[in-house]
Amino acid sequence: MYGGIMDPLVLVIAAALIVLVVGGVVATMRYRYTRPNTASVRMIAILTVVLAVLTVGVYALPRVTASPGSNSPLGFGGSPTVAHSPIAGRSPTPTRTPSGSTVIKIGSDLPVSGGDASVGLPIQNAIHLAIDEANANHSIPGYTLMFAPRDDVGPSGVHDPAVGSQNVTALIGDALVAGIVGPFNSSVSKAEMPITNQAPIALISPSNTTPCLTKNTPLSGCTGVNDLVASLRLTGTINYFRIAVTDDNQAIAAANYLFTTLSYRKAYVIDDAESYGIGLANNFIQEWQTNGGSLAGHDSLPSTTTNFSTELAKVAAAKPDVIYFGGIDATGGTAIRQQMLQVQGLQNTPFVGGDGIYTSTFATTIGANNGGPVYSTTAFLDVTKLPQDFISRYQNAYGQQPGTYSAYGYDCANILIQAIKTALANGANTPADSADAAGAPVFRQAVIQALKQISYNGVTGHQSFDANGDTTAKNILV
């Protein structure tokens, strides 16, 4: 039986055999009453041999099957498929092979030249290290990972959102790119997120901390003109992820440390009236008051303010235990700390801020000054606290210490690799080649879905993502 019906040639042979048998019976009966005709006997023998050869030949031919619903002469749809028999030298049960390309690309978009090279290049190196290790360890059997790095530095010599947009557009155009690590700067993310969201393709940042990329709550400072979510997430679905802790979490950590560890009870808050600073200030106040701390005052001053003497006189009159500043060094952080030394009652008052004052510029400027203690928070691990085996592997590969963000780039790459592996295990097929525009979105969406469910233990700790694509790890250093 072939494809559910009798092959026409087999029917012919069967009919011929019936004739032959009948003929044999008749010949036998005639033999009993008459002398047999030698020619007749010879003809029967020849026919028997021919039919036997035809029968063997038919069964040695490839079997033909067709899909139901065909308009073919056999009554089945689609093109016939050949299932080679053992006689033809093929296995009747072929070994399963990957469907689609066996090359999978991981892209990156980072500032790796010009003025930003000192931060971007160590991240790119770490991503490359992760990919090289995955290939060496055959992390995804049957597939080879390829790195496709891009530089988002523009003509000005620093990161450029326009260049970043061009980079991700080019990466999206290569169907074999399964996801992108980056960018480094939040301003570049604002340009890239709408493009990658519509593709869709996973974008996973090792360093973006601006809350408004994923949040639009009052506490994050991301409402009104700072509510960017709808314009960044055009499809309403998640494709952007990050393993850097957002700025609003820094403020919460600071409030807890100042209240619980240092036992301060009365705080005065100043912010620079920008989204970053407002977010820090609002979250600090909420956590501070939740802990039972007293708020001596809260003022928002323009980021262009340079003379804080009047403001600081007001703060001194409130006699706070600590001053918390929401902003960066250039928007008041450095100036306030310097001018506090000139105000009676504030010379020894502790000054605290987020990672916006965790800069070499701030440290250099106030380093020689007297005054009270200064604290800042940062979402990134001290390089010296990273696992030694990672530091050694990075040094062996690049001849230098990893950068501040190298471990985060390394983990982003490995998280993406794990998601790709999960997508394949769940039945997703890679695109056929770099030009497979139909297959790319399907596979990329499967990778995004896997990222949403990821649980990964890396050099930066345990990483998974919440409903906004933000890391659930809230590791903050004070």
C-alpha cells in the first residue's frame, strides 16, 4: 500500500499474475487430456520471470507519499516527498537537524570610541568573552554564535542617539541577529527603543538607570512631560530589558541606610528640578517617612542654579541631621557641598546623593575640603568585589582589568544566550539566512518571551525581570 491506495502499476502486475495462474490451471487440465504444447509452456515460464522482476523492481523504487487534500493524480495535496528505502542506502529514520540557520548572531550597540571608549569598550570586550566561551563550551549544541558589534559614537566624539538608531536598524535588517546588548546611555535608549519595539527584537542594557524608560509613576518622577512609556513602547508590549538598578531604588537604599545604620532622624531634601533628581527626591522622601524619619523641608531648584546661599540659610535654620540631594554634580551637587562650608551650622552636616555625585569630578573638587561626611549610592558593583575567576578570564583575554560595567555586559550576553537556547528548546526555528525577513520576527519574539521568564545566576548576582523589563535585583552600594 502506498499513500493509502494501491499503486496503479501493482494493480497491473496483480492482474497479470491472475491471468498467469488461470493460464497455468488451464494448461494443467489440457496436459491431462492432450500432449502439451512446448511453445506454450516456454511462454508461461518467460512471463513468470518477467513479472517476478517487475514486482521486485517496484518494491525497490522509492515510496511516494503526498499530503491530504492534493490535486495530484493520487488524490493528495502538495508535492510528493521521497522517503528513501534502505535499499537506496538511506536511513529510514533520518537524524534530526536544526531547522534554519545554524549561525545565530548577537548584536551590541555601545560607545566604543572617542570620549566614551573608556566605558563602552570594556563592555563590548565582556560581551565578546561571553560569546567566545559559549561557543567553546558548545552551550547551544548544533549552533554557532557570532558577535555583531556596533559603535554609537557620532561626529562629536561621544555617544549619539541618531547613530544608535542607525545601528539598531541595521542589526534588525540582518535576520540572523537574535537580540542586542546595549545601549550604554539612556538618551540613546530613548532613540532606539521605539525602533526595536516595533521590530520586535530584544534590547538588553547593562547600564541604563533612568526610571522613565520603563515607568510612569509619580514616585519615579516619570509623569507629565517625563512620561515616556507610551512613546517608547509603541506596541504596548515589552522588548526592552535592563540589569542595572534604576535611580529610584538608589534613593530607597539611601533612606534605609541613613535611618537604620547611621540613625539620622531629620532630613532636608533638595533636587535639581530634572527627572533624575525629582525621582531620587520623591523616592527618598517616601521611604524616609515610611521608616519614621522627619522631613525638615523639600525644595526644587533649577538645574542652572549656581548660588545656593539663600537656600542653604533656610536649610540651616531647620537644623537637619542630613541633607539629601537629588541631581548630579553639575546641577548643584558640587556647588551645594562647597557652599555648605560657608554657612553656619552646615559645615559638618552630612551630604548625601545618588550616583550622579559618584564621579571623579565631584571627588576631586571637594576632596581637599573639610566638612561633614559625604555619602552616595551606586547601582554598580565595585570591580574589586567581582568573582576572581571572571576577573582572571577577562584579564587573560584582554590583558587588563575589567571596567566598571564589564560584568554587566557579560551577564547581559549570557542572559541573551540562555534565552536563545530556551527559545530553541521550546520549538522555535532560526531564520533560514540573513535575508529571511519572515522568519526573523517569529524567532526574535520567542527569544523575548524567554527573556521574560529568565532566571540567571551571573557574576553580578541573580537576575530576572519584572513586568516592565527591569531587573528584580536591587543591589545598591552606599
